Amino acid sequence: MAANPTAPTALWPAPHARGAVDATVHVPGSKSVTNRALVLAALASEPGWLRRPLRSRDTLLMAGALRAMGVGIEEGVGPDGSGEAWRVIPAGLRGPATVDVGNAGTVMRFLPPVATLATGDIRFDGDPRSYERPLHGVIDALRALGARIDDEGRGALPLTVHGSGALDGGPVSVDASSSSQFVSALLLSGPRFNQGVEVRHTGASLPSLPHIRMTVDMLRAVGAQVDTPESGGEPNVWRVTPGALLGRDLTVEPDLSNAQPFLAAALVTGGRVLIPDWPSRTTQPGDRLREIFTEMGGSCELTEYGLEFTGSGRIHGIDVDLGDVGELTPGIAAVAALADSPSTLRGVSHLRLHETDRLAALTKEINELGGDVTETADGLHIRPRPLHGGVFHTYEDHRMATAGAIIGLAVPGVRIENVATTAKTLPDFPDLWTGMLGSGGA
């Protein structure tokens, strides 16, 4: 029997492009939107529908965690029979329960505030790497708001939230410089706190602001009143008024960050890729790819069908601050390693605390293929060099795997360790990738 190319121990031969790609790629739904929508629907006062949700490891972990706390989530088709949809039926949150967060930042950070509203103990545990990811911002803030949490002083997993069925809420300060999810976590549950919540960020910098804007937009869409710095409030302060959340019928946008490797394929091969249903307005950080990849040598057009991106056959280096869109860094680094001039990627020191230390991992893996990448205090400097084949390690990080696949388009003989880790947010990536290449890959 042939070996499974997506088994964790397998090495996946990254397809090498024999020519320019020309493909339409249907990218699955956004993980960030799906998991926020699940939390808001679980806290609503009435049932709601979630259409075209992403089915991936992270979203299934979120659904499983909410079910463990008593929420009903029925998987099927929408009320009009048009495609997959999840019916979310709010219920009295309760324990005892154990939540498996895997290595999903949204699950480990968004659900402890939800657990404070449950009656009973909710224990959170996950993959070994999850123990190393910072949770202190959420833990300390919830304690300041009146929650009882047992983490044995780690500021990290595993931990137990002793839910009392309610939380007073009110003003709280948090240093979210290591993750904007600390802010989003408190805002999402804030409407259910007795006094709402006022979150004040006290750190020097705040990464991934588009994700906070996404949280605010989605809260407002279900009836929450939110005051933000952008709406005339104080800088670095977000206020959520207590109140009931409405059950909604929400359609999940395609995950624009997961579109990155496919757009990169057009750039690397001088080809064309169409991503259907690209939204004309969105808070997703991945929308910035239109600007970044155009500066690196491509061109794009947003039509009624979606985003059409075309490569020019040349890749230019870039000097760019990615502080708001750090999750795009691995793919941009991969493209930059194939460019005709150096690149500097700045503002992403927080990536050292993601699924893996992404700055160290990118430096090591690209350099072992012959590259010249150096870490800076807050990013990477990349000097393009002729690359050669070899094993590209992923560190159980989905974006490392897709970065390796991008390099493999231009460099024969790249083999990716554990490409199955892409299932975290992008199910069936190997099939989508080979399907995009069609007969133009080897």
C-alpha cells in the first residue's frame, strides 16, 4: 500500500511548476470569522445560522468546546437548502466539562471568558505547544473582573475556570502586545457580563488590529453596542455595553489569508489565479495581499466574480510593516526569497509566540535551502539567493507548510514535512494545490 502523503511523518514532494498557472481556486471559509461567529451565536438569546462555515481542526475544536459546555450545534444544510450550514442553539452554559484547545489561539483565548458564564468547572487543555503560548493577558484580566481561575501561576495552559454563571465585568487593563486576541476575547463575551466591559490596552504596540476590527464589526452585527477608538473613543480603549445578542443568519467569507499561497503561485509563475467571492469590503487581514503582492510584481482586479490576480513574471523585494497582518509573513517571506532584490519584513516580533517561533523557523528553513535570511529585532531581512531542494520542516504550523509549497513551485526537490498540518485552517490543501497546477506541475 502506498504511503499516505499527508501522514504526520511523511515528506510531501512539493509540486514544481512547469509553467504559468491559470486556475480558479475556491478557498474555504474564514477561520477567524467562523470561530468568532460560533462564540457570538453560542452567547445569543436565540438560535442562529452559520452558512458556509470552515470545517478545519481549529473550527471543529471550537464547536466541540462549545458543545462540551452545553451549546447545541447542528451540522447540515441551510434553511433554503443552499449548501452547508450550522444551526447554533444557545443553552445554559454548564460544567463540569473539559475543553481541548489543540493549538488554536482563538479557542484557548476566546473561551475562558465564555467559561466564566457557565455554572461549574471548565478545564482547558491542549497540544504541548499550547502550553508555551501566552494566556496571561486573558487570565489576569478575567481575575480582575471577578473570575476564579486556577492555572497554578503559569499564565498558560492547562487551567480551570470555576464558572459561577455570571461575571460582573467592568473596566480592565490588559497588555495585548503579544496577541490582539486578548482584546477580542474580552469583547466577544462582554455583552453578557453584568456591567459589560471596558478594555484598555496598556502595552507599547498592538499587533493585528484588523482582527479587533473584525470582532467589533461582528459584535455590532448581532446587536451589541461597542465604542472604539475609531468611533471617537479614547485611544486603545474599547467599551461593550451589556445586553442581549441576536441570533443571526451569517454567511462566512472565504479565508483571504488562506488565499495567499494561491495568489503567490500566480506571482511566482507569472500566471493567473481567480479567487471567487472575494468581498469588496472586509475586515480580514488577508485583503492587504492585494496591495502587497501588487507591489511585489503582480496586478489584480476585483470583479463581480471575485479577485483575479496576475503575475508579471518578475518578483520584486519589498520593505513592509506587517504588524497588522502578521499571519501573512510566512507566505510573503517565501515569495521574497524568490525575488530579484532584498526584502525587509518589519513589525512582527509577536510571531515568535505563534504556532511556532515563526521568525526562527522561516530563517532556518529558507537558509537550509540555500537562502540568506537574518532575524531582526522585529522581523526578517531576506536577501534572495539561488535555492536548492531539501526538507522544509513545518513545526506543526500550517503557514510554514504553505510557505514551503510556494518555494517548491520555483525550486525542484522541496519536500515538506507534515503537510497535513494545513488541516488546522485549510482542509484538503494538497488537493487544492495540485488541482491549481493541473497538468502544469511535476
